[in-house]
Amino acid sequence: MKATIDIPDELYHQVKVKSAMEGRRIRLVAIDLFSAWVSTGHENEPKKNDPSSRVGEPLPSWFGVAKPYAAKVKRHDMEAVRESIAKARGGA
């Protein structure tokens, strides 16, 4: 399977240099890294409802303020957000 991945230029340059120094193709380096990551245990698996555990995704600037409130609820999907807003407005 072919995939296109956006990698920061500087990081790609470093990978390219190191792989050339080791005589390895970048494709094989990527396959080795993906294989190692997939074969690791699930103890570091992010929790489904914890946005702070989403690897690679920056947290919104307001998240630090909202985190105490978010910790009090079990669902963080859009339907739960809509229900919470309606409840605060005196509906539902």
C-alpha cells in the first residue's frame, strides 16, 4: 500500500541523512518503525475520551481552562456537548 505522509522538512532531512549513513532505504526505515510501534503493548494506548492523550494533535489554547469541567463528564462527543448547552439554557 502506498501512503503520503507530511513530515516536517528538517525531520525528513535528518532521516534522509541518517538512513544514507547507515545504507538503509527510507522506505525500510519507515516500515521498521511502523512494525515496532504496532508490536508494542497497549499499555500506552490513549484513552478514547481524553483529548490530552491524542498524540500529535496540539491541544487548543482554551483546553487548560476547560479541563476541570471536562473531567467531570464521561462523554465528550458533539451530542453530549449539545445536551449540555441545552441543559444550561433550561431545555432538555
